[in-house]
Amino acid sequence: MRISSPDFDALAAKIDEKKEYFEAYYELLLTYNERFNLTSVTEREEVFHKHFLDSVAGEGFFEENAVCAEVGSGAGFPSIPLKLIREDLTMVLIESTGKKCEFLRAAVRELGLRNVTVMNARAEVLAKDAAFREKFDVCFARAVARMNVLAEYCMPFVRIGGTFLAYKSDREEEQREARPAMTLFGGSNSGVIRYELPDNFGGRTLMFCQKIRPTPPKFPRGQGMERRSPIV
């Protein structure tokens, strides 16, 4: 795992190497967005920076051949751009909305992605399943919930020694707010990487936490408790 600020020149070069696939993804996004309202960001340059470049900013957190879970996949950011530049990764995309799963499956099919599974399920339910609980090297999410809420959804999926990774806006206070929750869920060695997207497209943060012990069996609590009564 390379914990350092993103090298956007190198990452842009990796995207350029897969240009035809990113173009196909962009066109597919526009087509399905008319039906499913997947994203408000549709202008080409904005999509490149705010979705594609931002998605691959965390690429250094993924060891070779890592088995990964994404919570709240939505339109496939960051999972699909990451998979396009890192064919070695195995991905399970967890999304509770059926229409978004339809888009994700179409993207996986049209882009010819291997070792990507789309699960139409709620994270708090799937995390109780022994086939998924504490089975992943990395569990990650982008723009799903505040960090303490997100930790309860994601940490149960992470194996001991694995990493919980959250893509967030430039709001470092969420990391401090979430430390008690991440400790409760088995985490340690948390941190933040702040960065600026190129061409003045805004500040972002990568928030991360290593899993050092099992998450207590009662978490996630389910029934909406994660959001209604977050751990503080």
C-alpha cells in the first residue's frame, strides 16, 4: 500500500492508456443518465476530473491482486475507473438501488470487465453474511455518508490487516469525528490525505483506517440505526 499524495500526471497517463474504455464508459454514462439520473456531472472535462481522476486518486491503497468491496456503488465511481487501470483487482460492487445495478451490470458487460460482481443488496445486510464478512483486502466508498456512519457499513467487510478507504470532499473534521467509531469497529492507524484536483476542480480527501481486530458481531446494527444514531 502506497500512502502518498496522488501523482495526477501518472494517473492521467494510465487513463490515457485505456482511453477507448473510458470513452465508452462516458458514453454509456450519458445514455443511462437520461433514464436513471446517475450523476449531475455530465460535461466531458468535469467528468474526467471529478469522476475519473478523483476515482483513481486512491489507486495506491490497492495492493496487487487485492479483493475489494465497494459500498454504495451508484454510477461506478470509484470502482470502475479503478478497475479499468488495474485489471488485477477483484471487485464486488454493493448497491441497493436496482436501476443503478442495471447500469453497473451494463457497464461491466460493455467494457468487458472480469472479476467484477454487482450485488443488489444493502451493505448492512450483506455484512452479516459469512461469505462476505471480513473477506476483503479493501472496502471503499465515495460520497455515501459521513465517516462515522460509513465506517459502520464498511469496516465489517474488511479482513484483519485490510483497509477501509473513503473518498470525501475536503472535510477533514469527519476523520476526527469518526475515530471512536473506527476504533470500536476494529480499526487503527487512521489518517487523511488531502489533495487538489488539477485545473482548479476542487479539493478532496482520502480517509483511511487499517483493520487490526474483528468487528464486534452486532455491527452493523441495521434497521437504519447507522444513520439515525451514529457512533460518536
